[in-house]
Amino acid sequence: MRRLKEAVRPYYLRWLYFPLRPDQRPHAFRACWKYPFEKIQGGVRLPAADRPDLLFYPMTDWHMRIQRTQHLVRAFARQGFRCIYVNPHLGREFETTPLFDPDHRLSHIEENIYELHIRLPREPVFHDRLLTRDEEALVFSVIRQILPVRQAIQMLSFPLWLDVARRFREEAGFPIVYDCHDLLSGFRNIGREIISAEQELLRQSDLVLFSAQGLLNQYGAGLKKSLLVRNAVDARQFELRRSTPSNAVVGYVGALDSWFDIEAVREAALAYPQCRFVVAGHVEYKPIRRLAALRNIELAGEIPYHRVPELLARFQVGLIPFHITPLTLMTNPIKMYEYFSCGLPVVTTPLPEAQSMGDLVYLASTPAEFARQVGHALAEDDASRRMRRREIALLESWDARARDISDEFEWLGQAVQKPVRFPLEPQTD
């Protein structure tokens, strides 16, 4: 049944569902085609580079929400590494059906950043199942077409890509780096076989990066090599003049899913009716919409990342209202560093990675306590705390994280001692 659904989906989506419901066509499916691209069947091959190419196999679409992987890609690109980001939708993002446009495409997104669009005939939902052998072979062959015969380092954020990456290591000596930045079993929509495959990815990786101490504690034993690389921020983007709205603004920016503590925000909004509460992000968990019933809560929707600094400049307090779950216990919130870039007091549930910040955050275990801590944060009048938050944000930068990782690249090259075997051009007799 799954095979039949996937075979029909490309035509159903483009010929029926999206025409009838254009609002349901993901923004990312439109945004990805605003960049110049070339069809790979036309003979596209990237020129050789002085440094290894970085081949990113992500967990999320580049154009959905800017997250850890995109931040790292941009930091590496600033260092001069050429980065190739594989679009995980594997065909669903195309405007046309496979029948009429079977081509694969390479887009140039930013300086040193390319996005590779590979079209599979059945267009699977990438977080639902692993790739079949035929699909792995197709992904491998398309990537191989565009790469020059030089060293590349493979950066995986999701087990879906393991067998493709393993084949490149076997045939071309490209090391495998797994960026373990979330507890996969904590998500509702990731297929069991993908979660199960993570153990093999951990064993196979030449280097594993962990975004939080909890993840390192759980998975770090017995690995070839591991490195704690927490999240970070580009603080320069948040150096905006603070605005002074007539009403105090308390806010949250980020994912809105089942781990979001609705009751904590509701209690705080009821306790401080004179304050405006802004909750920005795409609502993935429908009960969150009930917050809009309160007059002083605004559900602002998804905010493009380039506008986030402008929004935070209006905040007096930043919120991290997460339920304590296995997923959040192993989360190092990017938004904490973004709030710190603005010097904002942060009210958060007691996440381990937030607790390490001491008196720079306000911890709350219950909705009532969360509301009280919002009051304490609003009343904060301590310039030294604001300065310490900004200093942390300046130190904990994505550029610093990329340097920490790239320091391992020479060791990785020595760890995988295999020559590149595939030819520049097809061989002829």
C-alpha cells in the first residue's frame, strides 16, 4: 500500500490537491526555486576546490525554518568551504511531475552554498521510512555526477542517508560525521525504522557531534570519536537598537509542537494582562491555537529568520516554555543564545542546558511558578546581567562552532585512508 501511495502522490499533489488547496503547498516548495539552478543532466560538475567539499545530508528542508544545520553551513561557507546541501524532499519540491521532468537540479543559494535537488520516482516522505537500495543508488549516482574527484567530508544530521554516505566512504574515502542534535525518538512523526537506524549510524560514523551534554551522556560510549558542539548564535545579526513599545512585550520564537507548555504561557498572560505576549512560529500542535482566545496573546505565525532580530528587539523577556520530556531534556535551545544576544532575561522550564546558565535565566517548574518568574524577569534592573548575556552570545558563535569542527578535519582525513576510485568522466573503450 505504501508503494502505491508513493507512486500516486506526485500526480495527486500537483494535479489535484495543490490546485484545490494552494494554501497547503509548503512555502519551502516555492522558495527553493527562486535561486538560479542548472539541470544536472546538462553536465553540471563543480570545479575542484582547495579545501574538502562539505556534503550535508540534513534532517530538514533549508527553506522551512533556519536551524542548526543551516547555521553551520553558513559558518563553514564563511570559512571558505564549499557546502552542498541535499534537499531531503527528494522530488516533492518540484513544480512538475516526474513523468514530464525527471531531471535533477543544482541551485546556487549563497556564496559557497549549493542545494542539490534529487528526484526519486516515488517521492517518499523522508522522515517516514529509509531509502530502498534503488533509491540509495540513484542518490549516490547524482551526487557523484556533480563532485570533482577530490576529498569531501560527509555531514549527516539524519539516519536516512547512512547507506549513501557509507558507499561514498567505501568507494571514495569520504569520512562520515554525524551531527546528533536531537533525540529522534522524542518526535511524533519520525518512522521507527529511521530511529532504529540511528544506532548503526553512531557506530559507523568517524566523528559524532553532540549538541547537548545529555545526548553525549546517552550515546557517547564506545564511539570512534565524539565532540560536544552546542548550539550558538551569530550575535552580530541581533545588534539592533532596542525599541520601547508602550506595553511590555514578552515573547517566544521557535517551533510550536506538543512539547510547548501552553498552560505556562496562559498563566503568565493572565497574571500580566498589561503585557503583550507574542508567540511566533508555525503551529504544529493545534491546541496551541487556543492561546489566541486571550486578548493579550498574539500568535504571530512563522517569522522569516532575517526578521527575528527585529522582533526580539521589541521583547523585554524571552520565553522557553517547554514541557519536561525526554526530547527537551536533551535540548540545547538556539533561542536561548538569541535571547542572550539581546541581553534579554529568559524564563524557562528547568532544562539541563538552561540550568547551566545560573542566574542569567529564571527557572520555573510549574505554570504558576512560570508566571511568577515572568514577573521577576520584567522587574529585572541589572545592567551587569544583560552584559554577561551578551558576552556569552558573542563567545558562543556559529563561527566558533565551525572552527571547532574543522579542527577535526585533518584527523578525519587520516582516519579514512582510501583513494578516490570513481573517474572524472565515464570511461570509454
